[in-house]
Amino acid sequence: MPKTLHVVQDGPVLHVRLDQPEHGNAVTDAMLDDLLAVLDDQDPAVRVLVLSGAGDDFCLGGDRTEFAGHLDHDPAGGGIRLSGTKARRVCDALSGNPAVTIARVHGRAVGAGLALALACDLRVGADTAVFRLPELALGLPVAWGGLLPRLLNEVGAARVRELVLTGRTITAEEALHLSILQKVTTEADLDAAVTAWARPVLRRPAAALRVTKALLQSHTAATRLADASLLDGELMAAVFAETHGTRRGGA
């Protein structure tokens, strides 16, 4: 069983919960490995996958302490590049999943947490949920798991530019307006909202559902043209190494 996740399969529905609440479900390499193992070994009978978070928050983003440790071990950024590759694979496995993926968001979804949610087909959030992209303020590029091209596709360039450059907090209602979420409800009603989406999906013919998912993914990917998110790991490693090195040098 994965150490960082709580995974339960209920017939054709697979529930995957980020399960490190004491750390705000921050994304570590161990969590990425666990997610890849679950997604790679997914039962073909699964028709709906629900991604959620334990504790007070969905996910507070990537573990920057682990990033710093990677850099201490390899100043050239090899560990960060490897982590970036894993992040890309996880988000692609969610967006390209043959099952319909549903993000169940509560509390805070920050940085990498927003990326994981955005990689899902459907996203429902509690009315108290908030979203933020703090990367620039932390001296990092928005380069994790293909987040930027997905945001541009879902939200639009002008609004994404403002959100990335200011790093301001986005409420659930604004996230709904921006299509970051497709539904907002009370936290108590989140499970009911997920069930309301899952129920009709489970009645759809399996072959038609699988092909429709593939078509949606194909047409969405086509709008990205040259997808620079393939360079996410390289960009993150280069910028983090420079920023971390500068701070160590006292500049």
C-alpha cells in the first residue's frame, strides 16, 4: 500500500486521497512515486477516479525543503529535474486517464496542488476553498506538471498572466468564474456533488466513454501547439539552483 496516499476502490470508482495532512499534503517525490504506481497499475474496470486530500487542505504545493535537499545533494539540479519529470508524468496520467477524473477540492490548493486538480476532467470545490500560485514570489517559475499550458487552455492568457504575476488568492467563486472549478458547493456537500457527477458517467457505455475521453484529450492537446511544459523540470532546476545559490552566497 502507498505510504502517502489512501486508496480505496469501490467497484468502478477509485478513490485516491493525498494522505499527508500533517504536512498539508505537500507533494514529495515519495507521493509522486505512489501516485505513479497507483495510476500505472489502475484496474481497467475503473470508470471514475476521485482525487481528494486529507485534513484541512487539498494540497499546499510542492515540498520546497525537499527541493533544497535535492540541490544540496546535486548542485547541478539533477534531482529537481527527475522530480519535475515525475510531476509531468503524474499530471499526464490524470488528464489522459481512460477513466473520468474528478478533483474534490477543499481548503487550500496551492501551486502543485492546483496543478493536480487542474489535471482532472471535472473539479468541484468547497465554497471556502482558495487557490494560489505563489511560485514567482518564491523565486520559482510556474513550471510543474504542465500547469501553465493547462491554465492557459482553461482560463485564458490575459487572466492567467494577472494571476501568475500577482500571486493573489483566488476564491472558490472566482475559480468557478475562471473555469478552474466547474462546480462550487458547501464542504458538507462535496461528496454528494462527486456522486452526482459519477452516477451518469457510470451508466455510459465503456467503449464510447473511453473514446470520448481520448478525443477530448487529443483536441485539447492540439490547442497547445508546441508544449513548452516538456521543459518544466529543466526550468525548475535552473531557476531553483540559481536562486538557492544566490541566497547561500548572501547576495
